[in-house]
Amino acid sequence: MTAIIDCDQHLYESRTLWRDHCDPGQRDEALNIEDDELGYPWITWRGKRLGMADVQLPGETDVLGERRNRRIAGEPPDYVYDEALPPDYWEPAARLDRIRKMGLDQAMLFPNFGLLWERRLSSSLPALKANMGAWNRWCATVVADGGGALHPVAHLTLRDADWVDAQLADLAAAGVHTAMIAPALVDGKPLSHPDHDRIWASFVEHDVAPCFHVADQPRVFEDGWYTDDEEIALVNTVESVFLYTPVALAITDLIVNGTLEQHPGLRLGVVELSAIWVPLYLLMLDGSVRFTSKLNGKMVAPLSMEPSEYFRRQVRVAAFSYEQPSKLMHQSGDLFMACSDYPHSEGTATILQDYEAQRCDPADQPNLYGGNAQVLLGV
């Protein structure tokens, strides 16, 4: 029987993870978790606050908003950060025990606070690389402690091809098979640009699958559209509405410009960016390429298959239980993955029960429950 794999969980970073695991010469660039004058914890870089370091509980999103309102009102927090973190939030051995209790065999583990700072550190490439590299080093220890059941997801910027190649080599040697990247321009160039071809070749060579995941990353819309208070907002409202747009744009670029044609071994993951858009997207993808090719007299790049077939061959998408993945599979094919987003507030601690309530059965849909995650993991 196929292993049951949760493709979307998160491990919390400790207060000093980045400083402890970055290169010694880069410790001035290390992120930290520091309390403010009221006692609220913040992710900081060089003394600048980048975002509140929340302790989340599945199903309790309103609690996070209440805490922000308390801080705005000048009231102290109703919890002590270090005491509120359960061991399984950040200790690999405790997480291993937790996934067993959830009825799972394995789990993919994305960063937690790593979702908050990439865009805000983009002005400093050395800081980006130092802190991503620190997380990536810690991933190696998670693999070692996880006994083959914990699959940490690395964190990469594509702005330095030599650095990416070195990171991928180290990650592969440590048994890390996935890495989170931004669905965004790389210093003004699309992901399909010829300058990035060596990066995609390196992903294939080292058997690491790039994954797109919701995060505060470089934006595809101009900043003027985003009106939430950046210091307080955990997720921007406009960004939430258009959650899928950046990844749909990025994958379209990689398909229509021939990158997936050129690198058939390149596997892509789409996680916590919703899945209900996929059926309409695939219809629009094929129809638009067919129409513009006739109208313009040629394709942007020669393709040997229908554009949607590259997606089905090389892309796997996390689908929350409430998105009714059985219907999505009927419309788009067997390319979806089960996910809990544990331990985030919008996530769940009862993943199997949630999917069973939507009439999804591991015996009937083995790829939903683990097979498609194994594709990303190179199994």
C-alpha cells in the first residue's frame, strides 16, 4: 500500500535557528525572534521587525486577530511564547510522534516563519542566502532525526545560480528532495529565461523538486494594490484573493516558453495555493496557446504536446479536503495531494477524517493520499 503522506506541514524555527546554522561570517545577517516592549515576539533582522512570530493552533484563526488587537490597544500578550510552543511544533522527534497519531506515515515540512520574510529581505541578497542557507542546513538534521518519515522542504532564491547549485548538491547529499522557490521574476527575468536554464538543469541533476507555497515573496502586482497594514497583517487581503495567480503565471511561463519541454525530469509542486483553479486554468492554457499560435502564426516555443499535458506530467497540486479533490480529479486528472497545513490556524489536526468526510478513500485514491507526493519526493 502507498504510504500516506501529508504534503503540507510546517516546522517552527527556534529563536536562534538562523544564527546557529548560518555561516559564522554571516551571523550579522541572521534573523532572530525578539520580544517587543509588551512581550510580543517578532521576527527581526538587524533590529528591524519583519513580522509577528505567532503561535498558531489549528482551527483558531480568530485568536491571531484578537492578539493583534490586544497589541494595538497596548495590552500585553495573553501567552508566553516559549511556553506556548508544543514540542512537536519544532522538535523533529516530537513531530514524528505527532504524525503517527494523525494516522500518517510521512509528512513534508515547510518552513514556518520562513514564509514571512523573503520579500522584505529581497533588498539584501547576502541576507537572503545566509538565512535560507541556515534553514537548509537544519533540514539535514530533520532528515537524520526523521527516520525516513520527515521530509523538510528547503528554501532557495534563484538570484545566484552558483549558490543554488551548491545548495542543491548539499541538499541532495543530505536527503532533501524538495525546495521552496518564489513564483516571481528573478531580477526582472522570467523563470523561463535562458539565463536560468542551468538552474533547472541543476534541480533535475540533483533530483530536487521546486515547490511553490504561499509566502510573502516578490509580488506579481504593483505594491499600490496592497492596502493592509504591513506591520500588523499576517496575510494581505488582496494577496489572499489572488492566491493562485502568481503560481499560475509562473507555470504558464515555464510551459509556453519550453522549459518543461526541455527538462522533462523537472518536477514542480504547488502547495497551499488552492486547487480549485486548476480545471479552468488547464482549459484556458490549451485554448489560449491554440488561439494565439494561429493568430500570431507560431507558438512562443515549439511544444511536442498539448500545454496541459506538461502540467499533468510534471506538476502536482495540494488540494484541501473542502475543495472536493474527487471532483477535481474527475475534471483535471489524478495530480492532487492531500494536505493538512498543520499546525497553522487555517489547517487541521484531523486530516484523514476531513478527506474521508469528502468521500476520499486511501484504497481508491492512493495518489491523493501519497502517490503524488512521492512523485515530488522522487520515489
